[in-house]
Amino acid sequence: MTLSQDEFGVLGPLLVRRDGRPVPVTAAKHRIVLATLLLGANRSVPASDLIRRVWGESPPDRAGQTLPVYVMRLRRALGEPRLIHTTPTGYRVDVPPGALDLHRFEEWSARGAALAAAGDFAAACTAYEDALDCWRGAPLADVPSESLHESEAPNLAEQRLRVTSELVDVKLLLGRCEEVIADLRRLTSRHPLRERFWSQLMVALYRADRQADALDAYRQASTALARELGVDPSDSLRAVHRAILTGDPALHQPATNRWAPVSQLPAPVGNFVGRAAELTRVEGLLTRAAATVVVCGPPGVGKTAFAISVAHAVRDRYPDGQLYVNLRGHSTSPPPTTSAVLARFLRAMGVRSDHIPVDEAELVRGYRARLRGRRVLVTLDNAASVEQVLPLLPDDPGCSVLVTSRNEPRRPLRATTVRLDVLRGDEAWKLLARSLGPEAAVAQFDAISELARLCGYLPLALRIALGNLVGAPHLDIAAYVDDLRDGDRLSALAVDNDDTAAVRRAFDLSYGALTPDAARLFRLTGLLPGPDFSVFGAAALLDAPEPVARRLLEDLASAHLVQRVGADRFAVHDLLHDYAAERALAAGEDLASARRRLFDWYLRTAVEVGDVLYPELGVSGPPRLSPEVARAWLAAERASVLAAVEHCAEHGPRELSWRLIDAVSGYFGSHGHHVEFLHAIDAALGAARAAGEHDAETSMLVWLAAEHRNLGNLRLAQRYLREARPVDRRLVWLHTGLDGVVNLELADFTAAAAAFDRMEALAGEDWAGPHVRIGVLAGRGALRLLRGDPEGAADLLARGLELARAVDGANVEATCAALLARCRTATGDYPRAVDLLRGALASWHRTGARHARAEGMAHLAAALCLGGEHPEALRTAQRALALVQELGGSPRIESEVHNALGLVLRHLGKPTRAVAAHLRALELAGSCEYGYGVVRSHTHLVRALAADGRRDEALHHARAGRELAARGGFGAFERMIDRAIDDST
């Protein structure tokens, strides 16, 4: 991260440098304004927030007129180029990358966490140290804002302590115990109630062979906790104490993502002949030692078939896995981004989606760290350049890389280059003869030899020729040879040193043999943006009925001009893709109209799919697809739709990029493809901003907020919602509803209630459909449920459920049913809760809402358990855990799942395991500031610890839970904790 010549700091006294020179900001209120803008750098900060930070909750009457004066004076002080800009709702300060210490701190700490999760502790240590080096003292030390020091400064200080603790963890794992002991002495002295620092100090002392000092540290921690809070040490601190007493060598080793050996290799190509010397050489390179091998050669020479054959031959040498990706380096279709490739690799290697970073540099580091100590073969097919390959190279000597490319590397790659040329004459003859059959091989020996020669012994040309011959009613190879020899383009293509001449001859002959309609469809395949396409996409390109497109695709497949890659799906070799595009230009096709037809089909079908799966987002017409067909279409077209979004964002029509995102966001937001989806939303957002489309920009910001909420980053979701300022009515209610949900999960009940009040006002307007009213009832019902009024919540939710059933809104019906079920569970009506939840899960299964299913299964497990169906409850909780961990990205939902699992385990008589589950739930809820989940976890821990005979620890959690419940407005939990304590006495 390179620093700008401008530098700003909030992690200590306010710091401002322009062009390397200090800029004094002497006026106190000016410092408050600037600090507030910097805390929200590069985003609009509402004027109301600035007023509250400067003057508190009771600002003077003229605060609104005074604030612009302060901003004007700040602009003068900061100089040119101007940094502070006026927005429709407030002000924004634009800070260059790396210029703000808070941004650097967040980036370095996130990098450290990713590296630690991947097991690269040395690099993680460096990253954490760089993060902490950003601090210069107490945050906002000279900014005299009571509001900032009540809210923002404590959060910043807490982040600093968290990163400090994580740095100590990795230093302990690196064996640097003596180094951290002095630091931990200071930390425990300054923060005597932070048990994590005491725990780390005990571990460090123990590993430094100072067992007595470690036990003394435990006594000091116990004394401090008893004196200040009147509580005993927590379960985790007591566990370290017990481990030291028993000499347990495995003290607090962090859990890592499981390793999942995987093979992504395509099936070997049938009828592979020749290349014996090259095969032996490359297999030897990859078998004897780790290597990087680049297989290069002209297009159509069989590089992919060769690489796949080699990779299968050496699989035993790489037992930890074989990764494969087609980089589409020489295709007119866009190549996959480095981020998309790395995210796919990490998922394949068992990394949970919520542990996969979004930043490309973090992805590279995480990928390389994940491969360390493993034996994995990485095959990078069809690379265009060294730059495309470099980020995908492992840095572990146990891994090897096999690259295919048309060109030899122009920059040093520390690789062995193996060039493939055309087949020998006898090898080409063998390839043809095997497919044409023994009778033809004997009877037409010379014709086969001449055919091989005319194809230039190029494997792709040979296979194209076979596509024209095999299955013909009369196998007259000599006649075909005459046609090939006398083709109209023969003289134009017979150019010395033209590596594509032979394949063009074969292409020309195959293309010339097509019917006019089939030839037109083939030409139009050169417009496809994605890796493959369906019969229906082909029909859209042609502007023809689906049966016509299907028949023509069968003709193209028989001629080997397209490849069948699945039921009703086809792909085009990149060389054929280029050839088709050339032919389309030469034929004078109206390419813009054809491409627009394809993109319109994507959009039209995506909207129809949304009508079926997500009617609450707005229905354009009567549904014509079943939920099963809708889900299957989205799964099959995912890559193509995202490629279309990025193509339209860059090349136009721009509006299709954000309209496609609007249409598919409900699906992509719930299926775990976070990196790819965020990349597409960013592309559409950029297109909307470039086009000056405010509504489209707002819509993309709302979807970014929704996706970051799925990823468990509620604060970032909140920031995007604050940046969005919707005008369009549909966007207003989506924005307002999501704002209510995010605030609800953050336990800001006042803000959530205000959002649902705004929705109530919207629901009364003429344009508002029933889904707005259902959203109000669901939101207010959830609010009452969380506040401890299940009976009042049930009344609202029952009305919402009735209305949802009347309008056939599957997702909102399921949401109301699941919330109502939680009310029934809270009032002891477990059979009704189970029925409601099973109905909700069936609806979410039809619509493909997987995050909602995982949460619904957690609540179903709890209802089953409390109703006495313990084995079924355990199976349900385990399925929920598997699903949420597969999806990743939602610590809130995973917290609910762990609490459900702990409840079941306690009822099955396994209180120790129940305690572990609830502690994990507590950790997850705290990590995403899910206040309800934190209090819920404390409440469950009271009963689980009491059942495990650990009454003192139960009382500790009872006190913590009761205090948080009272502070957060969770009245029911206070009563539940009291009952739990009474039951345990």
C-alpha cells in the first residue's frame, strides 16, 4: 500500500498533510467536521450527522447555516485540489488510496486475518505489525466531540486491541513466546478485565517453561475479575488453567479451514495419439520434482488435450489435488478475472466462502498460503500472457504448474517451455484411421494419408475433417479430399509460415458445407460473451424458434463446430469463436441487433425468473416458469449472465448491466458466489455513475448493502445504505426495508422502528403493492419478537402471513411463517411451530433462498428439540450447520445454528458439547455486532453450564446476559435468565 503525498490521520491526534506539508486545523469545531468526514471518507456524510458531532443532540437553531461556513473554511485550509465536495445530502471528503491511517489499518489487519486463516503465520505477523504501526496514540485525541468519543473512539480502540490480540496469537504460533511476555504484562496491567490477554500471557509463560509464573498469572486474573466485577474467570480462561495443570501441549491452536483434495481436471480427450517424446519429457518434469512447464504451440495443435493427458498421468504425484482453469486468453469472450479464478480455487480447496476475501491481493496471498505444504498440480489452460499467469502461481516447492499458451513467455517465468508442433504423418494417419474404421483404413489408405497432409497434420483440423466424414452415408474419403484440395479459399490460405492455414482450410470446408441457416447460427456464436450457451440463447441470437435452433445446433455439433457440454448446452472452441466472429463481419451481419437480442433474452428470462422466485421485488407479468425451471436456468446461466453484465458495463448498452443485476440479485445474493457477484455489481455501479443514472446507482448501492449484509458485515451494509439516496418508489421501499432489517440485527431498535414507520407511510400510497404492507407487518413483528413480546408479534405476523398467502408471495410468506413459528416456540406451541417452519422451508427450497433455509432449519431444530423430537432435531441442526458453512458469509445465521445445535446437545445429555456450541455462537454474534445473538448465546450458556455443573460460570454469563438484555431492550431474555438460574438451584 503506497502512501499518497497527502496524508490524514485519526488514529491519534488529527493529522493533515498536503503534498507532504503539515496543514494545521486550529479551530476545534473545524477539527470535528474534518474528523467526521474522514471517518466516512469517500462516502457522503449527511449534514445531520455532522451537526450532531459538532453540537451534540441539542444543536443551535442556526447550525444548518453555520455548518457550510465551517466546510468553506476547511476547504480553504486544505487547499487545492479540493478534497471536500458537496453531495445532495451532505458532504464527502475524497481521500486517495493509502492516505488515511484508518484505511491502512483496516487493510493491513484484514490481510493479517486472511493470512492467519490460511496458515501463513509469518506473513500474518508482518501484516498485523504494519496495521498497528498506523496508530499514533488515543484515537481522535485532540477532537473535542462528545458524540465522537462516545461512539467512534471506543470502536476504534476496540479494533486496535483486537488486532493486538491477533498479533499475539500468531507470534505464539511462531514460537516467539519470550518476545510477547513483556508486551502482555503491559496489556494485562492496562486492561485487567480482558481475559484474552491473561490467557495469552499464561500460554506464553507456559511455553517459555515458566509454569509457576503461568499459574500465578491465572491467580492475578482471578483477583482482578473478582475485585472489579465480582465474577470468576470465564470458561475459556479456566480451560487454559486446566491445560497448564495437566501439561496439555495443544494450548489454543486455532482452527483452520479443512483441506479438501479436489480434481478439477476435464476428462481426457478420446483417441489421443502421438506426442510420445513430449509426454515422456513433461511427465518426467512433473513427476521427479515440482516444476512450472509451459506448453506452447499454434492454435489447434492440441495443447489442451496434451496438458489434460499429462495431468491425468501424474495425478498420483499430486495427492492433495489438481486444479484446472481455462483462462480463455485468446478468445473474444472475456477471460475470467484473477479474483474469480482464485475464489473458485479456494472454494474447491475447502475454504469456506466467508473466509474468502474480496480484494485481489488478499486472494493471491490466501491462495498461496493455502497451498503451502501441499502437493497440488495447477493447470492454467489457454493463457494469453505472463501477467495473466503470475498471480496464479503457487510459491510452495511441493506444487507444480502446467500452462498452455499459443506463445512462448516473453518474460522470464522460471519455467521449462515445451513446444508442440503438428503431428507426424503416421500419427495423423493413425488418428484418422481409428475413427474411420479398419475397413476404410485398408481400402482408402492413400486418401487418408492425403487428407492428413491437406489438414497440415493439425489435430483440430483433423478432428473437424472427421466430423464431416464420420456418419456420412457413403464414406468417400477421396471425394472429400478433392473438395478440400479444390476449396475456393485454398490459395488465399496457403501462406508460408501461417500456422492457422491448415485449420482454416478445414474450417472453410466445414463452414461451406453448412446450410445457410446453420452457417448463420455458427457466425453468431462469435458474439457470445460467456463460456457456454444454451439452445434458447442460440434461438435468441437467431431470432428463431427453439426447435429450429436445436436442429441447427445438432448440425453444428455433428460438424464439430460446436461442442456439447451438457444437456441443451454447447461451447465453441476459442479458435472457432474467432473464426465465427470473422465470418460474421465478412457476411455483413447486423451484429449489434443480434447481440442485443441475446442480452434482451438474458434480461427477459431473468425478469421472468425473478417473477417466480422473488415476486416481492416486483412482478412484470404472470409467471410462465416453474420454480424448478427458474432455479435451473439461473444455475446454468450464472457465468454467462455475469459476463453479459460486465460486457454491457464496458461496451454497452450500459443500462442492461444494472437491469440484469436488478433481475438476478435475489438469487446471486443467496448462493455463495460473493466475489463474482460483487465484481459484477461494481461494474454495473460504475456504468450507472458514468451514465449519470441516479436511480440505477442507488439500486446498485442497495444490492451492495444487501450482499455485505449476507457476508455478515452489517456496518459496511449500513454505510452503503447511508450513501444511497433513492428517489424511485420501488427503490425507496427496498432501501427502507433493508435499513430496518440491518438496524434490527444491529439491535438498534429505535432506528429499526423508524424504518418500519417509514415503510408504513409508503404502504399507504397508491403505487404500493401488498408486499410493502407485508414487509411492514413482518418488520414490526420481528421487532416485537426480539423485544420479548411474542404474543403481540404473533398478531402482526399472522396478518402478514394471511396477506402473503393471498398474493402468492413465496419468500415473504415463508418469512412471516418462520417468524410466526418462533413466536409459537416462545409460547410453547411446538407442533404448530414445526408445521409453520416446514412450510417455510419448502417455500425457500422452491425459490432457492439458501441463507433463509439455513436459518429456518436452525429454528426448526430448536422447535423439534423443545417438542421432544431430539434425534430429528439433531439431524436438522447438523444439516443447517453444513448448509451455512457451505454458503459462508453469514456469521449471524451461523450463530443461530450453533445456538440451536447447543440446545439440542444439552437436551441429549451432552452439556459440555453444548457449552462449546454456545460459546462459538457467542463469538460469531459478537464478530458481526448481532446484539440479539449475543444475549441469546449468554442465555443458553446459563443453562448449559449449569447442566455441566459449572454454576459459577453460569452466573457469570447470567450477569453478562442480563446486563446486555436490559441495555438492549431484550426484555424476554432477562426473564429467561432468571428462570434458568432458579431452575439450576
